[in-house]
Amino acid sequence: MTTPAPSHLVPSEFGYHMPAEWEKHEGTWLAWPKNPLTWFHHLPEVQNVWLQMIKELSSGEIVNVLVDRGSIKKEIAQSLIALGVDPKAIGKSIKLHILPTRDAWLRDTGPIFIVNREEKKKAMLDWIFNAWGQKYISDEDPLDEDTCVPRMINELYPAQLRFARIEPGIVLEGGSLDTNGKGTLLTTRQCLLNKNRNPTLNQQQIEDYLKKYLGMQKIIWLNDGVAGDDTDGHVDDIARFVNENTIVCAFEDDPKDENYKALAENYETLCNATDQDGKKFNVIKMPMPGVVEAVIPGQKHTQRFPASYINFYIGNEVVLVPIFGHTNDGEALKILKDAFPTRRVVGLRCEHVVWGFGSLHCVSQQEPMV
């Protein structure tokens, strides 16, 4: 079968689909955090979490890190070596690319990779990024760097090795969806049907895009996300597949917590849902890490941040889990150890990372192997 030019490609019609995150990776993409305003002057603590992520992931796959300039490459390399990384890994399993970005949320600004297993082909989807419903875009700060990340990543490769880059033409962020790799996708109405994303499209039209470009057969719609989430309810804070028929779902036990009602509703929805073959899911409750909040510099009120254990990232050999110094940390790690018995499960303290309104999954993007 001859693959048409990218501008004419409807991926599902040519055997392409989005794999599950636990399927074999070619590598992981990260962008080095450098904006002090994103993390309210806790940048050193946040950068230390990135160093740990790079170290843990690089034992099983290539870790590609986008940095602004050569001097930062040297600093990162020195810090990794001081952390115990083999110097020989720098440039091999750890690749530092000079590619300036505005911020570090590659789950949303980076490409979503799709594959055609039969033909051993890979392509990238370049969705429109509008800063989570125009929240962080202005005439003075148009976020031009982050709207071009997929194209710029593709241009890191020699011309003969570049991917087909497909532009679906609608606003969508990677954190708003999760798939079992077999044709079922999780998402939320709060995000994908929000009028600040694609105001002219209804639910059925959005589903059509997801099916055509991601190769999906079944879309499961949850309603609302967690409190404090500036992305309007990304699903990667509330429910994730851990295998083809098992979902871990954030659940709040405290009826007084503002997350209680929405998360209970999501759990009930998933318990009643079926997959692409009409089979029910095994739904596992994941506890919440309590309230993570702080007074943002320059403001008087206390801000709640979207802390959730669901924002874990699945690497080839390791599952990286955000933890917050809460009594539920241990239970969350145990649930994921049981779900991924062949992988190491590593908790990384993310109190300061989540001050940027995201966590480990939000900042990483997998590139699947074909």
C-alpha cells in the first residue's frame, strides 16, 4: 500500500493508530524546565526531578531532552554524571537537543506519535495548541515556540529520516486522552467539548476526529477533572489504562473534599462502560494525595493544585509516579506495582512540580517503536 502525502492522509484509513503507553518505546521526549514563573521560584527543585526522570528512564530507552542552548547541555550532563549516570550514556541513551521552548509541557505541545505496525511506519500528529483555551497566550507573549514544537522536533532529523507530519486541524492536547492501544480512548467533556477549544464542533464531530486520526473505535466520555486543574479537566489526572482492560481511577473518600462528587461520578461511569469489543473493564480505585495548595506570589488567595497519583508515566522499564509526602503515597505505589509487575515503580516527590499545574505525565511524551 502506498502512503499518500501527509496533507491528504487520514491515518486510520491507512492502518495507523495510537499505541498504548506501555507498548515498547523508541524513546521519551522531555523539555528542560527553565521558566521561574511556572514554578514560582522553585526551579532548582523542579530541575532535580527532571534529572531523576532522565536517569531512571535512560536505563531502558532513549531520553530526548530539548534545551535552549549549548551551555545548558553541559550543565545537565554534569548534573547527570554527579547523580551517577554513566558519562558514556550522554549522547547515546540520553540525547540533549538544542531546540528552544517556552515551557516544559511536552505532553500537550509535542507531537502524538501513531504507528502502522504491518508496514513498520511511524507518523506524528501535529494538533493545534492554543495554551489550554487561550489562558496563557497574549499579543505580548504568543507562545510561538511551543506552537511549533512538533515541526521543530521533526526537523531535528535528517530529511530522509523525518516522519510524516499530519495536521488534523483542531485544538487538542495529549493530556486530554488515554488509550488502551486496542481502539478505546478515555477523555473528558470538560476539556474536549469546552468552547475555548473547538467551539464549532459537537461531541460526535470530535469523536470522528479521534477515530480518524488516532485509529479509535470507542470513545469513553468522563465529565469533570480534578480541582485546581487549569487544563479544564485533562484525563491524565483522573483515569488511565494500565493494560488493555484495566483502568486506575482517581477516587476521593472524603465527602467534604471538592473532588468527591466528580471523581465518584467518573468511577461509576467507568464501571458501567465497555471497551471496543463490548467487554466491561476492571476498574481500580486510586486514592488521592490530599490537598496540595499554596499562596501564589503576588496573589492573596490560596491556590489548590491538581495533585494526583494518576499522572504517572510508563517507561519501558520503569513507571514514574508523582508522590507528595502524603500517607496515601505508599498505597498508590503498591497499586501501580501490582499493575506493572515487570517494571520498576519509582515515586518522585512532586510537591513543587505540581505548582506548575501538572506533573510527570504532563511533561513527557512517548515515541513508540514500530
